[in-house]
Amino acid sequence: MHKLPVIKAKDMYGLLIQYGCEEKTVRGSHHKIYNPKTGRTSVIAIHSGKDVTRAVFAAILAQLGIDIDDFVRFIK
């Protein structure tokens, strides 16, 4: 298993969009992301300058049905 990087929430959001996920709704700083491959959704809170912890990073990927190792290989 790869070690998850610590990145900004805005950067993670952008990477998920590049990966093939779609934005469904935005309510304030909370962006609902949809993965069309799995039909699953998750919410990312984008607060300026804040990092996503590794635990939250893993939870978002799990909610979207994305394999952690696959996603880490994608972002490298």
C-alpha cells in the first residue's frame, strides 16, 4: 500500500476531476463529487489553505469506490 500524500483540499478536488469524477453540487465550501464508474458520491470541504488529512483522504477515496494504490499511482 502506498503512503497517501498530504495535499490541499482544492488540489485533491482537481485530481479527482482529472481522474474522471464529476462535480454534482456545491453548497458553500462543500463540493459533492460523483464517481460515474462506481455510482458513488462523497463530499469534499474546500477551505482555503487547509490540507486534507490522510485519514480523510482515504475516507473520501473509499466513499467514491476508488482504490488507494491506483489513485496514488495516478497522481505520481
